[in-house]
Amino acid sequence: MAGLKLAVDFCSEEVPSRLRSCGRCGFVMPSLSKQERAIIARLADGLQTKEIAHDIERSKATVEGYIRLLFVKFNVQNRAHLIAMAYDVGVLTPRHYHET
């Protein structure tokens, strides 16, 4: 078997109120624009900044700015942690697994 690849989708609706904050850690779900959600989804798919910029028709510098802003909103230091937090709060959800 060649392996499995996770295909992700991002929520196009507002995050349900039950995911707005965490009573245990105090995390409060930031509000996210459609563009920010699209960037998170593409990061989770493994795209590089240049590829994301091409996909969403923005400059590489603009995408880098969005990513820095997302780091602040989620209080994280790197892309892996951003993606993990996005799954934890429901911004990203596993859609399905398929063989590659």
C-alpha cells in the first residue's frame, strides 16, 4: 500500500459557539476571515508560501503577513502548531482519507 494522505477541508461557516473558548486552557477562538481560513487549509495541505500566494492570487509578502497574523491570533510560534490548533478548535476538520 502506497500510504494514506489526509485531505482537509476548512469550515466556511462561523465556528460553533461550543468551540469559541476552552474552559481548561483559557484559549479564546479568534475571528477568522475567509482568506485566513483558506490559508490555514492550504498550510495543512502542505503548500509553501509561494504556492499559497499563487492559489489565492496575492503576493508572497501578503501571505507571509497573513501567516504572521495567524500566529498571533492563535498564540503559536510555527506552522505545525497553527495547524494543530486549527484542528483542535474545529477550523480544520478531517474530510476523508484516501490512498495515494
